[in-house]
Amino acid sequence: MPYSLHLTYRDCGTLRVRNGRDGTLISVSRITERAALWCDDESNSFLLRQADLVRRNVRNLQIFFISVCLATAVAALSSCKKKQEAMNPMAAMMMEAAPVRAVAAVSQDVPLDVSAVGSVEALNTVDVKSRIAGEVLRVDFQEGQFVQKGERLFQIDPEPTLRQLAEIQADITKDMALEQQAKANVVKDEAQIKQTQASADRAVALAKDGIFSKEQTEQTVATNETALASLKADQAAVESASASLKADRARLAQTQLQLQYTDITAPISGRAGAISVKAGNLVKDNDAALVTILQISPIEVSFGVPQQLLPEVQRYNTQGPLLVSATTVDGKAVTGRLKFIDSSVDSTTGAIKLKAEFENADHVLWPGQFVSVQARLSLQKNMVVVPNSTVETGPQGKYVWVMNRSNSTVTMRPVDVLRLYKAPKQPMEEAVIGNGLQPGDMVITEGQMRLMPGAKVRLLNPQATQLGENGGSAGNQSSSKQGDS
């Protein structure tokens, strides 16, 4: 019975022989092995040739699969090697100690201040004017000169006043002579009255006895009354002469005062401004100012603070005058005391006006100048401070990098920053720490970008371990009262 051979490659490398009539499986053999196929058909040689062909194809497929696997493995190994080579520099960098700079947190007394911008005002300002009219004879000072109280500044021509003075003195002499004459007349009249009074009394007595006639008696009495009237007139003349003398003396005093006004002196000690009138010019009394003098020692600084701070200012000021520091644009600072709190809050700005007085012996402050003002409310003891550059902000808030001295590793430590302050003559702001640091903790100031928790560090400035040796300040005199933002 003839058989038919069907080769299937579903199971690669397997030879299946089926009955050509009903399709029943006669034999199955792995062609990867050399197996002899027996059948009763004459096509046995054909089967062998087909089996050999399949065996060669399977072998080629196996060689292809092995080649692909080897190529894939080589590519994977090469990629891993490249990744490992790329990771080596980063790993080396992480293992290497990062160079940093650090300072030690310190404990110090920190002032609690109110900061504002103030304007310098002269304690006294005087416009010097002439009290008399006349010609300016001389100017005895220079513009911008510091003058003392009572020092002569201008001289007005005194000649007209001296002439008036001489005339008045002559009038006084005349009035004194008239007064003396009137007084002499009074004395004469009084003596005459005594005589006429006696004659009148005798005439009246003799008339009663019939010795004097009525006509003689009346004539004697009339003479006495005339003498009395003359006495009263001379007494009035005395009073008139005395009044005229007093008037002349008053004129004399006024003229002498006018003569004093010819010398215009400085009413206060201070700095003279620009001179508006030169020698030879005519001036009027109480006209334009000849010069303006500003008293700049002592001097005042006016500034405003928000009305929310008024209760604190009042509370601390009751314990004693608050210390106020004024700093100029060139960094010079002077200290004074609060002397004035305005009686009302400015409704347009919501600020209360304050004034502080400064000795200003060195003339650091100048009228009209703007200065930075810090009014010290209190002094907080033993506060931990670090440079503000050490404080960074993260998702969880503010933190600093702290170095462990024993193993030179760093950790990230959260901190509570109460406020910032900047001391006079210091370029850096410092942070006042509420919680998170202790005095002596080494905080990183430079090189934070290369740090991670547990990283090794290497100090670039091992000697600078105190705040102030790396740009900070260990002793400050003022601070800014502001919240951490």
C-alpha cells in the first residue's frame, strides 16, 4: 500500500508521516537526530532527501538564533559598560569631599529696633533782617561760615543815627534848663506869696478896725491871689519841663537802641547761609532776610513709624528716652534720644511723627539730609545669630546646612528665623534664629549647591570659625524689626 509523506514545520525540527488515504499518523521522528525512516513505499529515498533538507534548514535557523542572541548580549554588555563609565564621574564626585566655607553660630545680645527713613531738621532757623533802614557799611562774615551768638554780621551806616542822637541830647539839655528855671520861679512865687498873704491878712484885720478902707483891703487881697496863681503857673511849667525832659530821654534811649541796631549780630550760634545783600546796598527795616542761620548742633531728625508700632514705642519710652541711631548714606552713624511724639496720627499715611535730638558735635548730620533711622525699643539677650546667606528656603520652610565637626559631614536642619537685622558699618544682614541652632554649630556659608544630607565636606577656611571672621558681625548695635518673609 503506497504511503504519502507530509512535512509540517509547526513543531520545528519534527518529521511527521501520515496515511495518504485516511490521514492517520504513521510515525513521528525528530530530524535533529539521524533516524532511519522505514516504509513500504518506493519513495523512501525521497523521504530521506526531504528529511535531510529539513535538517539543514533547522540547523541554519539555530545558527541564526544563536548569532542574534550573541549580538544582543554583546550590545547589552556594551550599553551597561557605557552607563557604568558615565556614572563613574558622578559617583566619584559624590564620594569626593565638597569644598565649603563655614562659620560658627554665636550667641549675643541683639537690639530690637524700629527702622524708618528720616529727614534732618535744624533745631533753630533764624532769618536775619535789619531793624533800621540804611546803607550796609560792611559784611563781617563769609557765606557758609559757622558764627557764634552775638558775633557781628553786618554794619549799617550809623551816621544818621548819631546825628539824631546829638540833637536829642541837645533837646535834653534845653529841657533840663527849662525845668530848672520853672523850679526857680516856683520858689520865687512861694516867697512872694508869703509876703502877699501876710499883707492881705493885716489889711483884713485893719479893715475890721476901720483903719483900712474897703478899697485898700480888696487890693491887698487881690495881690495875694495873683501871687498864688503865678505859683500854680510856675509849678505847671516845672511839670511840663520835667515831662519834656522825660520824653527827650526816651527819644535818646530809642535813638541809642537804633544805634545798636546798626550792628547786626547773630541771634544764635550756627551755620550762615547765602548772603543776599552785599556792602553798599540799601536795606529797609524788617524787609527781606539778609542771611539765614541754621543751628545744627544739636540737631533734630524727624521720622515716622506705622501707627501699629505706637503702643510699643510709648511703652518702651516710658521706661526711659529711647535711643535712636541715624546712619547717613556714607555709613556714618550717630546716636541720639527720642524727644517728641506727635499728638496725632497722620490720617493720609497712617504714620505717627517722631523726633529725635542729636548732639552732632562733628556735624555728621546736615539739615535737609535723608538718613536711615533705627529707634531701639529693647535689647534681647543671648540670641543665636548666623549670616543670612546661610539660610535657605525649601518646601518645608527655612533650613541651614550644619557640619558635624567629628566626621566632616553635613545635615539639613530646619530653623525658625525671627527677623533680620543689619548692624551699622556691616555689609551683611544677619538672621536671628529662634529654634534649630545652638551656639557653636558650624553652618555652611558657601558651597551649598553641591551638598546633600550625609555628604562629606572640606573647609576652605578652617581658621574662620566665629561669626564675624567671614563677613559677619559678632557685635551689632541695631536691627530691623521685621517678620521673616
